[in-house]
Amino acid sequence: MTKKEKEINLDDLEEELAESEEPEEEIEEIEEFSLDEISEEEEISEIFEEEIEAREELEEVEEPKEEIIDERIYIVPLVKARKGPRNKRAKKAIRYLKDYIKRHFKPETLVITQEVNERIWQRGIQKPPRKLKVRATKNIDGLVVVYLS
């Protein structure tokens, strides 16, 4: 099946555009000036002022950070993951890491960062590290985040 093509007349398009025209935005006029009037010092100071204002705006946005209640560094033994089938060792290491952090922090929710996950899986599924040094932080909401230390 082919789609029916609708013929469009240019006159009709012009009429539709004239009917639906929105008020045009006013263009601001720029004052004329010569480059001799502005000194290099003024020009440089204006640039730095703009950068400082931009940085202050960014700092204002970054202020609402979550308050960290507790932060600890652990060396997590992952040797138990070596028991059992070779093709499930990295998965077991992740599970043991979660259990270890849950036992020590008792979190409401637990997040393991991508760095930690990649470090465990770095040598493949059959050869996870025997121990891993991690930094765990807990915030007010009971969220625990595990970082590589």
C-alpha cells in the first residue's frame, strides 16, 4: 500500500503562516564603541569577573550535599569465594562483600560503586582478589556506599 500524498499549495502555506504568526522578538541595539576606548586591563578584568560569577553560581548549586554520618575503611577477606565452582567465584566475592558490609554497617540500602565491581571482576570470573581494601560511608538516610580505597 502506498501513502496518499497531499498536494500543498504555496499560497495556502503563506496564508497559514500569516494567521499563526507570533510576535517577533525585539532585537536589542548594540552601542557603538571603539577598541581604543577599552584598555587591556579593563578587558581582562571583565573576563575574570564573568568567570568568578560563573564559579560562584556552580558552587551555589553544589551546596546541598548529603551529610555523612560514618566512614570506615575495611580490608574485606574474599578467600571464602574460592570454595565451590571456579565459574562462580567473582559472583560469590560480590555476595561476600555485601554480606560483610551489611554485617558491619546494618544499612537500609547498600550501593557498591562501579570501581569496586570492576576491581573484583578485573581478572575474570575465576580469579577474584583474595582480599580487598574498601571505604564505606553511611549517610543520614541509612544509605551505605562502598568505594575502592
